[in-house]
Amino acid sequence: MAVNFNFIYRIALLTLLAFQVQSRMDLPTCEEYGGICVPEDSCDGLVSFAVCPGETDVCCKRARPDECSGNPVPLKCEAAYEGVCQRDCVDGRIETGSCGGDCKCCGCKISEECMKASGHCVSRDDACLGRVIPEWCAGKMCACCVPQFIEN
């Protein structure tokens, strides 16, 4: 019995193609995900596995919309400080940058542990005259600064 490798190759290729089509059908569209389809090298946000119609496009999603203008939160604000855009920083957040216009990037949300230790959140770029505890403030570029008390 002769094996026709060309036939087997075509069957395998069609099976793989059908699997890829089915897998893409199970994924949300980029629009459903809240992103936009752009060429891969022009995404300055988060790349998602949501489906885009173009073969070379990716689903690019900026973080959450800001509270000031409805525009996307700048990636650095979201990724580095777990920040949101607000006119005034509230809810235990500090100003960590600008979102444009009169909007501030408010990040580094303080935890109860930091408050109980009489600490405050700082951006890691800021100086802290005391003990630095990164886990006590939200954001990878944030830390709780617990001041050193000087006794007389």
C-alpha cells in the first residue's frame, strides 16, 4: 500500500487551518475587548489576544479611561503607579505625573499598613528619610515611607 504524503500533508494543513479559524472564533473581537486594531509596532498600550481582521494587526488597548476627559490613561501612569487621572488626587493617592490639561496622574494608593505605621506613599524617585516598604503602596514604582523618629 503506497502512502500519498502530499494527501496527508493537505489533510493535516486543512485540519490545522480549521483549528485556527475555530480558535479565532472563540476569542472576542478587538472592539468587544475595548481596543483598536493597529500594526504591532504602533501599539503604545497593552496588546491583547482579541481578534483583529488584519493579519499583521494586533488589538491594542490602553488602560482604563480617565475621569477627566474620557481619554486613555497614559501607560506610565497605569503601569508604573497603578494610577488614574483625576483633577485632584483623593482616596490615599498621590500625584505622580500629568494626564494632560488640568488632569493629574494619581497613583501609589496607600494601604492600611502604611497608614498605621504613620507612613506615606512616595514615588520611588522621591527621597525618603526613613524606612522604605514597597509592598505597602500600590504600584511597582511606589513605596511606603515610614519616617524615622529622632528622640532627644
